[in-house]
Amino acid sequence: MERMTRLRAGILLGLFSLVMVLYAMRLFNLQIISTDGNTDNTTYYTTVTTVRAARGDILDRNGKVLVGNRASYDLVFNHFVIKSADNRNEYLYNLLKKCEELGVEHQDHLPVTMTRPFEYTLSEYSTAWQNYYQSYMADRSWDPDVTAPLLIEKMRELYDLPDEWTEEEARAVIGLRYEFDLRGVTNLPSYVFISDVDSDTLAAILELNTPGLMVESSTVREYHTTYGAHILGYMGAMTDAEWEEFQKDGYSMDAQVGKSGFEEAFEEYLHGIDGQRLDKVTKEGTIVSQQYIEGKEPVAGNNVETTIDIDLQKIAEDALAKRMKEITDPEINTAKGDHEGLDAQGAAVVVMKVKTGEILACASYPTYNLATMKEDWEAINNDDLKPLFNRAFGATYAPGSTYKMCTLVAAMENVYGSQNALAGQPIYSPGETIYDTGYFDDPNYPNFHPTCLYYSSTHGSTHGNLTAQDALKVSCNVFFYILGSRLTIEMLDETAKGFGLGEPTGIELTEKVGWRANAESKKASYTGVDQTWTGGDRILAAIGQSENRFTPLQLAVYVSTLANQGTRYRATFLNRVTSSDYRTLVYSNSPEVVSKMDISDTTYATYVDGMRRVVTMIGGTATTCFGGPKDEDNTQWPSKITVCAKTGTAQHSSGGSDHGAFVCFAPMDDPEIAIAIFGEKTAHGSAMAPIAEPILKAYFEMVDASEVYTYENGLS
């Protein structure tokens, strides 16, 4: 025993420098053959193996686990053992036959199809795998341009496979032999023959006693909710670019990384540190001993607590899906005309905390189930509505009349220039009335007469004299055409920028930025036509058309900034990060003010009053969506919630019904929550407003419970 101990020590000492290289490069499976010195000359294989670290959990703001891990088992080959075994081809043949019998798929990286006619599949593999293949060919001085069928014949001869095997049977065994040979000369990780094996399959395969085939414990990502697919995200194999970056951090080339959503955005927190283990195995495959190298135990990833309230997320997604199905159902949506919304497509809703920028819910329609995405892939990928596309911050749209508060703020907070007879006076003064003629009529624009929707739909009726508050209530285009004609594009553009429109929101996930209407955006948007910015463009921009293109998330930031009287917060999905055992606070996110606009109390009161009238007064464009107009004694909906809102109907160039938008915040006196909703081809903004009702009700019912929630680990 003492002699064996000395021998082991000698072996480990001799491997020290190699192990140090392993440490530095975070490589897998530096394997060494050794003899223990016993009289029976038993041969052992001492293997340095990297043990996968468990990935961290993803939680909602109330501590509910949204994505976690479940224990699983992988079947992994020790290539030294199988390559030294007698009758190894027969072992592998029987193994593959058993897998076929069980209906279990395995994977190899030989870039040739599994069946005739054999064809190369190099393009399906990363550059690293392609390079390994090229090295394999070069080591054998084989022509890299050999045809795939001829390559299979050469490999069949190399590995001495029986003539009676079919070509497909031979190809399957060749794939395994190829994997073993690669690991004999490279730093590739262990060959995982089958991942996530169920207990029955495991028992059936292990009965074959295939030399070198061992069971490794592992974990598999598990989804605890069917909601939030677009923001939770999924994992997958690394691209070339990702491998170039992640290998610096010790990732193995076959590691799974976040490909979208939170899994991608918070990869640095979620990914753990793999461990290093010494395994001693007999040539028959029997494990003699396993122990971690000191200081190299695997460290699980950190847990990420997001700002999402999964209960509110569920309500938002369900309300969005319900409303979209109602709009597209001709038995429910019986509106007449060319813009009834029956051709509605996708939609999105974003719910945000006004005073922090925290995103409570973020839904995109249609959606999908992450747990069954692999099985549903063909249907998902072929769906014309593109369920994988996150419309909440991946799509940009004209905001329509939801933009009108921006125009009003620009007009009230700016003054006429020196060249104007009213120099130094506000462009719009509180209480000023503007007469709605039904269409824009200005001698400076003799050939430009856009109409008000009310005028065209009623065959000549107008809103008459309007204050800003009533213009918001009825969404009079003419009123805002006139404000747009008084403003410069610089005034309008700067105000929109202050509200975060056409600006990055600061979220941790990849987002579209969009753009604001101005000369630069028009020039960038059009080719082959007149790109000159005109006064007519500015007037259309004032009602949220022209080149204005924003994401639903940016609209949520915008309405939050309106509610905050000009204070704009960075939007965020991250609350805090804790250690794997939840005991240690790793990182805590804090609200961040991005910018602050100087909005006077008078201006603030004006647009808040106007937005309130949208919901409460007869003629308001969203009055019917919250229980109808209220009298003086019943001005709240429900009894404790005062909602301020604005609808928007946006024209577009893709044909069919108009887009619909709805934004709101509540309560009016002390805003807490902001909501932005956008629907593709839903005909009207008012069609989107009903989605906000269940969200608002749920939020204000849950807020007290949310505030008193206490974590068991005692972290504040």
C-alpha cells in the first residue's frame, strides 16, 4: 500500500507541469496512462476531468424561481479505456444497436451525414470543429477534398470494420471512433455520448458493460413557468464569435451559453466555475477512485433576481392574447370598414415602475413555451406571425397620437424666436384655444391639408374650439398640426430625446433604438425619392407620424417620464444577484436617473389633466374601456385608482388596418406604474386599452403584499 502511495505521488508530481497548463487553459481530460507496480501489472488510467458547475437560478422580484436546474445523467466515454479494449468495434456496434432499439439519439461531430448518399455537413459546425476535422485529415495525410463516400470507405478500412456491416452501420461506428481519435491528440472535453438520459434508458445501456462508458451526474435547465419566454431566453452551443470571447473565461468549447433573454444578458452571473477532478479507472472501466484537486471544486453560478413579477407577467400575457384573439375574430369584432383590425398580427405590452425604471412585465404576442421549444421548433419557426420575435423591444413603430404629449410639452416649454412677432412668448400658452376647422390650413403650406380623423369620419364635423386638455381628450390632429407648425424640428426633437424616445433605454438585453423624425432620419430611411425634410414632415411628426419609430419599451419609458414630470430612469430587468446558496449578496441594482427635463408645474398639470380626461370624460378616446364616463362623485376607476392615458392610431406603409397604441400611468396624484401597449394592425389605439384594465387591477391589489415580502435568507 505504501509503495502504491509513493507511486501515485510520483505520477502526480510528474504530471504537475501539465496540470498547471490545464489550469491555465481550463482544458478538459488531460489523460495519462500509468501502471501501479503490482505484480499483476494492472493498468490504470489517471484522468483529470473537468466537472460542470451548476448554472444559477433566475427568479422574479418576489423570489419565485422561474428557471432552475434539475438533476440529470450523461453517458460519457473514457476514450483510453474503449480504445484499448478487445473487440471494441463489436462493443460499439452493440451499443448503437441498443440505442436504435430504445429510440435514443446520440451525437457525433464527424461532418458527414449518417445515411447515404453521404454528404459533408462541415457548414453546420463551428470553425473550431472544422479545424479539428482538418487536423484529423492532415495527421493521416488524407486529401481534404476527398468525397464524403470515399472518406467513409477510407475510415472503414482504417478502423477495420467488418464487411458484413451496412454502410449506415459502419458510418455510425466510424463517428464514435472519430470522436475517440480526436481526444487522443487534442484538448477536447470528454465525449458525451448521450445527454440527459432517463433511468430506464440508463439501466438498459449499462447492461451492455461497454468498456469506458461511464455515468456522469449533470444538470439540465428547467423552466418553472410557461410565461416570459421572450425575456427568460434559452441556451445553446456557442458561435465562433462567442467561443472566441468565452474561452478567455475558461469555457469549454462544448459549453452551453445563454443565447437570448436573461440567459444571455446575465451570463456572467449565471455561469459557474467548473471543477477539476482526478479519476483513476481500470482498463475494464472500473472506477477505482475520484477526488477533486485541491482548490478546484466546482462553484455553482450565482442566482439572478429580476424585476419581473411573474404573476403580473401572466396577467399581461393572458390579457394580450385574449384581446388579440377578440380583435381577429369576425364574430366578436363586427366593426365595418377597411380598418376593422381583423388582420391584426403581433402585439406587445410593457409594465414599468415609474419611480425606479424597473420592468414588472414585458410581453410579446404571439409567444411560445420554452420547455417544449425543441419539440415545437418546426411549427414555431414556420409561423408567419414569428413567435420568436420579441416585439416589446425588438420592433419599432410610429407612436401615433400617444406622441401628442411630447408635442404639447415642446410647445409649452419653448418660446418663439426673434424673427417672430411673438418673440419670447410661449409657443402655446395655458388656456389658449385653437379652433379645429377639420383640416390643417396654413398659407405657408398651400398644397398640404391633412385632415382630422373626426372630420373625415363624420363628413365635415369638427371639434370646434379646443384647449390642450380637450385636444388630448378627443385626440384632435388639427390642434397638434398647428402646434407642429409653430415649433422647429429642433425643439420637437430635443423634447422627444429628453423623454427617451429614439434613445437606448439602458436595459440589459439587446434592444432596437429606433429613431426620431428629423432630416437625418428621413434621409436614412429613403432611397431613390425626395429626401428633403419639409415643413409638412414636421407637422406630421407632431402627431407621431413621419419618421418617428419607437419600441413599446421606449413608449413605457416615455410615459414614465411624463408621470415623473421629466425625470427619466434607466430601464432595467435586474434587481439583485445572490450566491448559489442565496446567503450572500453579490450585487444590488439601484435606480439610475438618466436625464431630467425642466417641465413646469403648469405644463405638467396641463397634460396630466388632458390624459385624465381621455379616461373619464364623455368623448374621451378611452372612456368606454374603463367602465364609461364618470360623474363628479365617481371619478376613480376602480375606486382607488386614477388613470391617466392616451390612445394612438398609427398609419404605416405595409397595408391593411392601422396600428394601435395605448399608454397610461396611475395613480394620477402619485404615479407608481406605467403601461405601454402596441398592436400591429389592430385598427385603433382604443382597441388596445382593455388590456391595461386587468394589469392595473392586479397591480394595485398585489402591491401591499409585494412590499411586505420577506426573504428567508434575510437579505435586504
